[in-house]
Amino acid sequence: MREDPAERKATAKAVQLPSAAVEKLRYEAALKRLDLEARLKTLVPISEVEDAMVRAGEGIVRALEQLPNFAAELMSATREGEPALRRKLREIKDHMRRQAAEALVLLQHDGEARERAGIEFDLGDPIEQEF
């Protein structure tokens, strides 16, 4: 038995939800997804990310601030010619990169220790929106 196309369209229209109801369902689904991600600890509060960025930046800046300490070595390398100066600059660059990387590794270890200690974040109550 074949279904009439006009009848099928009428059935489809009857089943369609009003757009406000569809938006409410989408919103509730998004909240449930966020709640699940929070429970699975795949979400991190923005303030924690900002704090980590600041601490990482501080480590990098500390490495950069040591640049004047290399003035004597640079002057000595300058007297030895351009190749010696280039070698010294590469050494300084590598030294600064290692210091920045060490700062980031320390930051990573700090985060891992906090996770092992069971520190949880209060993500607050989900925002409820009236429809």
C-alpha cells in the first residue's frame, strides 16, 4: 500500500516542533554535553587557563631577562669574529629555550600534582535560560 505524498507532508508538518521548542532542546543538549565534559574533567575553567598562561609567560620572561648577563661573552665573541659571535648567539638562544621549556615542564608537573591530589574545580550551576 502506497502512502499519498500529500498525506506524508501533512504528517511531517504535524510532527515539527515550534522553533522555540527546538532551540530549547538544543540548549538543554548543550548543557548536558558541558555537564558531561565537566564530569569527565575535559573542561578547565578559563581562570585556570589564564593563570597557567601567566605562569608560563613569567618563566619565559625570566629567561629573556637574563640576556644582559651574556654581554661579556658576546663582547669576547665579537673580538673573535662573526662565526664566533654567531656560535655564541646560538648558545644563548639554546640556553634561553631550555630555561623556557623547563618553566613549562614545571608548570605541567604542578598541574599533574594538582590532578593527583584530587583538586576539583567548581564550575558553578549551569545557566538556566527561560524560553
